[in-house]
Amino acid sequence: MNKTLFSDNNVSRIMGDTDVQIVDVRCSHEDYIKRQVTFQAKLGIDDPLLILDIDELVERYRKWYKLFPRVKLCYAMKCNNDEKIVDVLKRLGSSFDCASKAEIQQVLELGVDPSRIIYANPCKQNSHLTYAKEHNVDLMTFDTEEELIKVKMLYGSARLLMRFRPKNIYEVMYDLGKKFGCDFEEAMDLFISAKNKGLNVIGVCFHVGSNCLTSNAFASAIKEARRIFDIGLQIGFDMTVLDIGGGFRGRDIERPTIEENAEVINQCLDDYFPEAGGVKIIAEPGRYLVETAVSAAANIIGRKLIYDNDKTSIEHVMYNINDGAYGTFTWVKEGPEVFVMSPVLNKASTEKHHSTAWGPTCCGTDCLATDMPLPLMEVGKWVQISYAGAYSFSCSTNFNSMPRPKLYYFCSSDTWSSLVNGSLKISSIC
Ligand code: PLP
């Protein structure tokens, strides 16, 4: 593990009024958390917090282009729209997938060119669509006749991608197919309708579902995209864009890894959309970029020891921590992702006990995990929760008026200098 080499006098600003803490050598998330928790403790603050490891975000962005040299990255803002994450990605040259007026506005206000935005919500509110038009954000998705009517009325010159629902169903943690995408059988009528309205369809898009559990889902969808592409060409559209959406896993320990996905997807793209054909390929990853870059720290605010029948040994420990399923970890209520928690600043014994972690609200479903092996920890100690970057605080509530954790930013000095001088940039235009 790296030494902790924080240089307190070397605190820089990237934008706005929030500091990035520059470290001489990149540290572990636990080191960043220890530093922040110790600092807070001196001020008598016991609120939960989050740390962003900017080096990790940069690494993952650059790894994308190593693995997918043909696929332009449009970061899905909905996954985590923290201002610093968005700013770092902008500095790296990323494009952006926005779902609403506010997301478009946030990206434009950072100085991102409209050509680097895709408005990838197939169902858009009228006023949001008008805002997109006023700001020249002209690339967008649709999946119904009603949406075509809306686009014709409000933004007739938009460049459209037809979103289809992949026919073959594969295992995903979060299915999007029930809500979005036209079926293959509907594509022809939608193309004809768009043509009759004088609209400009330039490609197709899909989303295999978030946290997709097999690379074959992408392979199958790319093949289907080719068939829909050909229908568009047959109707007379100049089809130039394929958008393969999101769905890539965030945690490197889970399969398919990004490398496994890349191998299958690149092969399929070469087979069905060879480079010589000139079709531009884009993707909208969210989770892949940010899930591992953020970790959380929460304070143990309560504990209950449950003994065996003889009352001689501890059978189970229940912890109450001050961030929960209504805060950073909304996904524990919906998805099967594993909640990964460990002690911080704890000279813990190696003996482990079956443990449950509860969040801080008065709701009985505010439960984070029920059978974690954890060392015995005292009330007032801190725990670290990994994988807190995706669909976490962008989905959190302040139910029971619990404070939302503050996010602290850390970056190694080398990465920081390169970000500032622009040498890490790999640009993409949607
Ligand atoms: N694009 C669209 C249209 C989405 O709806 C989503 C997630 O819901 C994403 C991209 C990002 O997906 P992921 O975080 O799984 O990569």
C-alpha cells in the first residue's frame, strides 16, 4: 500500500469553491477516508462522508479507449452528476449522455460543446426538448410514434437515433426493456413515419440493461442493430451512428469484466459494422466509470449484541450506521449487488461475527446487509463502504431529514498536473 503523503499546503482548486486534496502519491481509499474522518473528528463532526479517487476515474476513462478504440464514450450523467466528476470527464475529453434539461444545462455550463451531448431519453418533456433546441443539442433518441410527433413539432431538424428493445433477453440486474425501445417489428413503420414527416434519422441505439451479466447480450443486440440499420437505409436515411448504450459492470471483480465485454463487442462491431463502412460507434457507460471511484464512510451510531441461548457467546451483531438505504445506498433496496463494508481506524480483533447493518432512518426496510462477517466494533467507530459511486447519491433522498454525506476529492499530483495541462485528453464527439 502506498504511504500517505498528504501535502497540506498543496491544496488546489479545479473549479467552483470545492477543494481537491492533492496527494504526492496516490493512496488507498481507506487512507483517504482515515484522513477525512480524523479531520472531521477534530471538529467534532460525525456525519457520514464520501471520497472520490480522481486517479481511479481517470484510469477508467483512459482504459475505455485502450479497450474500445472505435467506441466514443458519452458518460451517462444520471449515474452520478457530481460537479467534479463531470468536470474531470470534460477535461479528459468525454462526451455526455443527458436525460433532462438540468443535465444538459449542467454540462453546457461547464463549457462543453453541444456536439458532445446526446439527449438520450426516448421520452422528453416538451420544455426540455425546446431547451435542447435553443442550445443546439440536436442528437437524441426516440422509440415511439408520439415522440416523432413531438420532435416534429418542437425540433424538426434534430438528428435522431431509433432506440430498439433487444429481442433476445439476457440476465441483467436492472432491466430497461419493459419501459424503453421499439420492437424490431415496429422499426419499419417508425422509419416510414419519420420519413413522411421529413425527420432525420441517422442511426439506432439500444441499452442491454444496467449491470449486464453476459457479453452475449451486446453481441446479440449489435447483430439486431445491423438489421434495423439496413431497414433505415432501405427507407432512404443516411444511417451513420450506432449507439451501444450502457450496461458495463463497475466492479472489476465481477464478470463479464470490461476486457471480456470489449473482446466480444469489438469482434461483433468488426463483423457487423466494419470500420470501412464509416459508421460512428458511441456508448453511454455510467456505472463502469464511477462505481469504484467513490467510497463511503459512515459512523456506527448504535449496536445490539445478540447472544446464543447460553448467553456465553455472541451469535449476531446488529449495527446502526448513519448512512443507509435512503441515502447513498438506495440500490440495496432494488438490486442484488453485494454491500461491502469494513472497519476503518479499528484495531479490530480477527474474530468475525455474523453482522447486520441498518441505516439511520426509522424505516424497517432501511437495511443494508444481513449476514456480513465483521469484527466486533464499538459505537462511535467508522466503517468504510466500497463501490459507492454509481446510482448512489444521484438517487439518494433525505428521508427523516438525515444529512446527505459530503463528497471529498483526492488526486495524486501527477494526475492532477496532467489534467490541468490537458495531456490526458482523449476527445470524442457524439
Ligand atoms: N444510457 C441510458 C439511456 C440509460 O438509461 C442508462 C442507465 O439507466 C445508461 C446509459 C447508463 O447505464 P450503465 O450505468 O448501466 O452503464
